[in-house]
Amino acid sequence: MRHVCALLAALLLCPMSAMADEEPDIKFFYPVVTRRPVIERELEASFQHSKSREGRASQFSGALEWPITPWWQVEVEMPFLYRNPNDAASTAGPGDLELQNKFLLWKSVQHLVLVSGGFELRLPSGSERRGLGGEIAVEP
């Protein structure tokens, strides 16, 4: 009986791979420092809140990631900011619009490797006078 239980446990715990007709996909975890190298279609919403000696700040952002081609993805992100400084009146409104590009540079299913790169363009749609943005920036 012990042998039968051991055999059943071994069969249940050993994963079995299935063959597909198309090229296998590479599954990755979300890295801590960099962005995922995968070209994907996604709708994101995020919220950040910080509290310091100067006051409080909150940011709600909505983003849309869209693949243009199998190797190029564009993301548009629009933040909404709320600033409540200790020594001034609070302000709220849209922040700077962010346009991000991601390019899949190399894919190897054999070595389980994806390499991508990209850049971000920040456009001044937020009010600089009210402390909600107002800068142009390009980041790798």
C-alpha cells in the first residue's frame, strides 16, 4: 500500500509538459528593478500616497499599454495629483502626460531570454505654477 501511495504522490507532484503547435511562450516573474520585457496589452490603475514634513501628496494614475507590432508597445499614462502642503493651500489636477515606448530587441525560447529596451517622454500637461507638473523630459 505504501508503494501505491508513493507512486500516486510522485505522479501528482511531477509536472507534465504539453506540446503545442505554435512557438512556446516564455513565462517571467515581475522583476524588482526593471520592467517586464514582455510586449502586452494592459489597462492599469495605480494609487500612491505620501506623507512627509512638508505635507501630503496623492496620485491616481490610469495607463493603457497597447502593442503596435509584435516587437513594439506604446503606453499612455495620465496622472491626477492632489497636493496638500503644510504651508500653502492644497491643489489638485492633472499631472504631466507620459508616453512610453518598449521595443523587444531579442527573444530566445531556447535560452528563456527576452531583452527589451525603451524610453519615456513626459509632456507638460500639468500646471507648473500649481506644482502639478509642467516639465518636458525624456528617460531611457
